[in-house]
Amino acid sequence: MTSTTLPDKRVTRELVLLGESTPGRRGNRTVIAESRVEIAISSNEALDRCISALRASDERLAAQPDSKYEWTLTWVQREDSKLGGTVAFGVAWYDEEFFQEKKHTYMKPDHLAMYTRIGADEGDVSVTHWRKVD
């Protein structure tokens, strides 16, 4: 029998944005659906650009208390032995019609171009949607 020693991988997960979890931010809006987004990014510089873009977007959303969606908690996961990492965040949707219209926006040309600007490719983005069930 042969044994193999696996290299130690230290993974760090860091909370970088609170989004709608910021106290008082959701107001009286009710979540009707959620999306989970993960973006794999292959360089530290691109990871910084992605976080900066999400922070700027989060600030715009915070200034619109009647927005039909919000970012939720945003995490960055890094593995010590690799460059870059994974950005994982959620989208809280508050309006059914808006959700149906916008839930696939991440595949539109302007979003695809944004991924390229931050250093991620279309295949590096994964999105899963969940519906609230009463």
C-alpha cells in the first residue's frame, strides 16, 4: 500500500462587503429570490479590481433605498499557494417582474466586457438562482 502526503493548503476567507446585511439597509423590502455568484480570478490585481468594482456598485445601491435588488454578503477566498482567488456574493431580489427580467443579465455583453476588464472570463463566472417558496 502506498500513502501520499497531500500538501497543506491554507485557505483564507475574508468578508469584504456587508451589502443589504448592513443594519437598516433592507428597510421593509421582502426578498422574493436570491442569486449566488462566484467568480474565479487568477491574479491578485484582478481580484482587487473586482472587489473595487463591487464596492462602487454597492455604494450606488446603498444610495437607492427603493432599489429592486441589493448585493448580499461578499466574500473573497484565497489559497496561499495560488494567485487570485474566488469572489462569492449574493443578490437579493425584491421584485418578481424585475427578477424575471434581469436574472440573466450576467450573460449580456456589457457584463461579459466587465469580466474581461477585471480579469475574469465568461467561464469563470457561475450563477445559481433560488426562489422564495411560501
